[in-house]
Amino acid sequence: MWDDLRSSRARLLELFTDLSCNPEMMKNAADSYFSLLQGFINSLDESTQESKLRYIQNFKWTDTLQGQVPSAQQDAVFELISMGFNVALWYTKYASRLAGKENVTEDEAKEVHRSLKIAAGIFKHLKESHIPKLITPAEKGRDLEARLVDAYIIQCQAEAQEVTIARAIELKHAPGLIAALAYETANFYQKADHTLSSLEPAYSAKWRKYLLLKMCFYTAYAYCYHGQTLLASDKCGEAIRSLQEAEKLYAKAEALCKEYGETKGPGPTVKPSGHLFFRKLGNLVKNTLEKCQRENGFIYFQKVPTEAPQLELKANYGLVEPVPFEFPPTSAHWTPETLAAFDLTKRPKEDSTKPKPEEVVKPVKEPDIKPQKDTGCSIS
């Protein structure tokens, strides 16, 4: 059983950096490992009792924000959660890789959308069903801490919703729907930023800067398309004010892009301001505002309000929800005989669960992926 567990774990770790890996391969490998690992967590009689093997092995994992010093727990549940966390991260990286292609097909856009929803579902399941079972709670700022997991869930939803917005624009859906989707997406980014607001700036400032620029960008989108809706309703003065607000927020997003690029912190630095989708909004705001001003000068002669209109937009379609996730059941390879074969007298000493201060766990070497275009996607 040990050999099966080691080989399935090694296979899963290998796939994390394999560019040829697809969601089907990842699911099969993850299910294989998790079903074997479940035998270390759950009793074979499916009672509420845990397996006698749960605390037999010490596991160490590094974190996305806090460098190479690992967290360690002598607990198979910690391993289940940590590996599940990495599977979720793989789905975000896979989505980013697909979105970075030069010409993304409709099927690939759907795959990006679904992968981000799957990632959100895994993070959500870990938070609700497994992280509370840890004997030792996650330290502040570590990957398994509630604030970080919440931020990952929300950002996955927001980035999946970006795909929805791009699709709605491409298919020329009603401006009111696009404005509402953009507003809901901006709210997602604002919520994710608020979730991280109490973390140490040393390792959260860069992430938060990205979330803020995305919030400004999609609020600008909302005001731009809301202005089109107002113009179609013969409210030209209000439309002009809405477009002026979009122009101001777009300029703020551009400034935040520069600040984000100069902010030190963990993770890669993307260039959203160079992305075609970003630049298109600037031209759209400018052209729509000029159109509204011309129409007002020739036809409407309406006063432009001093205050920007309040956005109270609610999207009835296109909102992203995480795909529900469950770990697979315990592998059929687990029997009373295989369980009895484990010698519990050889379990490691308790003091080995604390990593030494100078101890470093080498990170998994990620492949050098050079997307054909900058996706503006930060989570991966």
C-alpha cells in the first residue's frame, strides 16, 4: 500500500508541471491518490471514527505567499487539504495557459470558464468540509487560513465571470446585461480585496493592488455600458455623466497597473494594461462619450448631473457559482488485512512535526510558460 501511495503521489506532483496534462488526466491522477489517502483518514467500516493511521506520517508543504519555510503537520488530513489546494491551483494555471493563446476558440473559452469554476469549488469544499477538521489550525497568512482561501474562491469566480463578460460583448448582448455583469464582477474583486485587507502588506500588497485595479476596470466597464443604456432611454445628460465616470475609473485603473508593476511581492507580474481587452475599453469609453456629447448638442440639450449615477445593477444571467466538489471514496484496495499490516510502533516522534527555522523545502519547478498574449490573469 505504501508503494501505491508513493507512486500515485509522485504521479500527481509530476502532472502539476506537465504542459501536456489536461483536466481529465488531472482528475484521474488526483482521484487515484486521494482514494488511497482516504484510508489514512476514514475508518473502513464507514463509521464516524477516524482511521488509526491518520497521525502516522508527517507532511510538509510550503505556502504561496510566505516563501520556502514549510508548514508541517503529522496529520493525513493536512496532506489531503494541501494536495487538494494544489489541484485547485493547477486548474487556475491551466485556465491561464489556455487564455494566453493567440486565438482562443469558443470551446477553449468554455474550458477556461469551467476550470476556474472547478477551482473555486475545490477551494470552497476544502474550506467548508476539511480545514475545520485540522487539529492544528493554519497560521495567519498561510494558504489554508480562512482569509486566503476565501480570496481564492472569490477571485476564481471573478475571473470566470470575466469570460462571461467577454462572451456577452462578443455576442452583442444588451448593454444593461453587460453593465450588470461588469458591476457584479467589480464587486467580487472588491470583496476579495477586503478579505485580504488585514493581512501583512509585505506579502499581500501586490495581490491587493491587482484586485483593486481589476475592481476599477470593471466598474469603468459597468459605467460605460450603463451610459449606453441611459442614452437608449433618451437620458443623454445622465449618459454623459456615466461615461465621464467610466473615463475617470479607466484612468485610475491605468495608474494602478503601473503601481502594481512596481509593487514587490510573491507571484508573477502580469501586464493587464497591455491586454487588448483592457485597451478596447479605453477606446470604447472615449468614442461613446463623444457620441453622447454630440447627441446632446444636437438633439437633447440636457443638463449633465454633477453626481455620477448610482449603480444598482443586478445581473439575472451569467453569474458564476463554484462547481460542487467532493473527494473520491476510500479505495477498494483498503481492506482489514492491509490496515492490519501497518506497524504503528514505527510512527515518527511528535517533535519532528515542527520544521527547523532554517529548514527549506525546495519548490516544485514550474515550466517556463510564455503565453502568446498577456491574459491579465493573476491567480496563477
